[in-house]
Amino acid sequence: MTNTIRTIMVVALVILGALVSLKIRAATPKKPAPQVWTPGCVASVPKSWGAYKGGSAQSGLAFEDSAGTLRFLTNIPCDGTPAVALEIRRTAPNSSNGGN
């Protein structure tokens, strides 16, 4: 009878160990798969327009080229080059206003 109880205890411990290991494995979170997103709209801006400087809902996107010219884009079409809504150019200093 002692052998039977010992066998039952060993089997019970093996089953308990298997259940615990399955529970630990099932509770381990899996890393989420990376999501690939394809944009539905792509607009191109000429490189000559310079670097992106910022944007807002009111003034649109702003770009500044190497000469200091600022270009603001408001209505940007898909699959095309946007039209400039406002262009501000730097001018040579004027001696009548103190060089400003």
C-alpha cells in the first residue's frame, strides 16, 4: 500500500508540475508583430524648396530654401506637386530703413 501511495504522489507531482509550466508559458506575453502601413496619399515637394520648417492648420506646411525664401503650402494634392499658397523672399538690405 505504501508503494501505491508513493506512486500516486509522484504522478500527482508530475501532473502538477506540467500544469504549472503550461500556465507560465501561456501567461507569457508575445511580442506584437510589426505593422506595415502604406500611405494612401503621397505628395512630392521639390528639393530646391529647401528644408521643412514646420506646419500648422492655419498656415499649412512651411519650407525654407538656402536663399531664405519661405514657401507655405496649404492645399496639397495626392500624387502631385503642391502649389505654393504664399512665398516670402528675402531681399537685399535697404539703406533707407537702416539695413532691416
